[in-house]
Amino acid sequence: MKISPALQKAVCNLSADQKNKILLELLSKNESYAQKLEFQLLNTLTVVELREKLFHTLDDELHNNAMLYTPGQLLMFLRDLYRKIETHAQLTGDTYGEVDLNIFVLNESLKLHSQSMTTFKYKQVETWCKFILAKTFKALLQRTQLTNKEQLELYPDLEELGHHYQNNKYLTRSARSHGLQLNWLLNNEVPNNLQEIHDGIKKLGYLQSRNPVKDRVKE
């Protein structure tokens, strides 16, 4: 939103008390901006320290909630974890941390819940599979923005993720039908035109949680 010169002048002419009152009222109505301002004014930790702090929070939450979930419960839980990662990235600009934490949550959640998800019918876990696929694509795409050294540091975790796909019949099926090649994860063979591939897949109607294209791969 563009602020008009007249409004800018009017705000500048307000008393300090009036400005403070308006600012506090605006902050109470905009949580994301309030968090950003709190980070800028009050935070004393480095980005790496904040990343480590969030890592331990995510790890604790994953293992404290390691009981059997229904696919829907697990999906809601994972979405909440990823909101924490997204908030961290928005506040700090920590692109490497966002990718690293994204892959960490994928791997840890699959360690804890992958096998239990295979006890359900495919239709019951289809949305969960698409969520895992979407987060995998996001991690691969964001990884291309990192330095070569940072990309190599993430390869072992991506390889582990590839093995989780291999060990889950539903994820393997979904990967095939939605265009995710497991060799991208297992062999670090991510194509240079991954963004183009991803855009093409979405244009065909895949990776959508609503009105999905009918799965063409038979069990």
C-alpha cells in the first residue's frame, strides 16, 4: 500500500503520545509485523543461534508427539511445525536454515510415522503424500539458491529423504505420479531446469490439495 504525502505529513505532525498509541494499536492487529519489529528491536541472538534454538524446538515437538496419528492429525501437526520454520525465515532471512530445517522435519517425521501411514488406505494418506512431495520440491528448489558448499552439506540429508520415499509404498507411488524423480534425492542429480519442471507439473494439475488430477499409477 502506497502512503500518500498528505497522510505522511499528518502522521509526522502527530504528538509522540499519539504516535505511540497508533503504533501499538497497529501492532496488536498485525502479528507478523509485530514479530518482525520485536526481532529487530529486542533480539540478541545471531541467526545461527536462532536456527539452533528452533531446531531443538522442532526436535522436541516431533519426539514428544511420536504416538500414532491418523493422516489428518499428522498433517495438521506438520503444518504447524512448518509455520514455525516459515516465520523464522521471514524474520531472519535465513534461507539455508529454512531448507535445512525443512529437510530435517521431513526426515524425522518420516522416521517416526512413515510405517504407520502405510497401514491406511492410499486415499486416506493421499493429501499427506502431496504435502510431503510439496515440501520436498520446495527444499530442492530453495537449495538451488545456496552456495555450492551449502548444497553439498545438505546432500546426505536429501539422500536419507530419498530412502524414506523408497521405503514407503505410498510416497513412491505419489512421487512417480507427480513427477518427483528419486534419483534427484538419492544421487544428487537435480536438473538445472527444476523450476521449469515444477511449474509444468503444477500446470498439469498435480501437487494440488484440491481438485487433484486422478492418480494414474496403479497399486
